[in-house]
Amino acid sequence: MFHICTAFSRPIINICLLAVTLLSISCQSNISNLKTKDYQAISNRDTAYLRLTKHDNFFYGHYLVNYGGSSKDSGEIRGNILGDTLKGDYFYYPRSGGVKKRSPFALLQKGSTLKLGTGSVMSFMDIPYYSPSIPINYDDVKFIFHEITTKN
């Protein structure tokens, strides 16, 4: 009886090892497709930094805003890429302290610059989002991001 179980388990183990190997190879090949860039925007005394990674039709990264050197908001961004528009969410701890917050986040890519959009924010089940009936404003923006080089 022991030999029968061993005879059946060896092919199953080999198939599992093959599947794990193929999965790890495919995951490693996707890593090389990721494009991470750093951006900076200055508006009066406020400075914003953006580290953005794009892959296919989604993005993620880190967003930090220094308000005149006295306080800051810092957190993670993630969302979808729709043509030249990046729409998603910003998860951060506000400068006043307290609990983690979520707000809608939108960027418009024009060449090598990114414009931070503003819009009418609505909420459904405490999840904020930009109103689909009112266009996001990319004309009168606070931050226009320019790519910068950083030392890693």
C-alpha cells in the first residue's frame, strides 16, 4: 500500500514544483516592466513630492505635501490609468493627526508633467470619490509636477 501512495504522490509533487517554478519566472518577468519616477511640485510655500510606479493600466506610489515647512500630509496612492489620466485614491494621515483618511486622487499627464486635478467630492458608504457628473478641473491647479532625479 505504501508503494502505491508513493507512486501517485511523485507525479503530483513534480507538477506542483513545475507550477511554482513557472509562477516565479512569470512574476519576475513582470517586475522589469515597472517604471518608477520621482516628481516635485512647488506652489508658493508648499512643496509636494510624488514617487509614482506605473504598470500597464494601474499605478501606485507615495505622495507627500509639505505645507510651508510647518506640517505635512504623507501617504500612499493607487489607482487606474485611463489614457492620459491617472485616477485613484490617496490614503494618508492628515497633518492635524488622527486616523488614516482616504481622498480621491487624479493626475493628468501632459508630456513629462503631471497636473493634480481637483473636483467635486462625493461619498458613498464613507468612500470619497469625484462626482462623475462634474468634470475634474486640470486648468486651475495647485501643483504641476515635474520629473526629478533622486539618489537611491
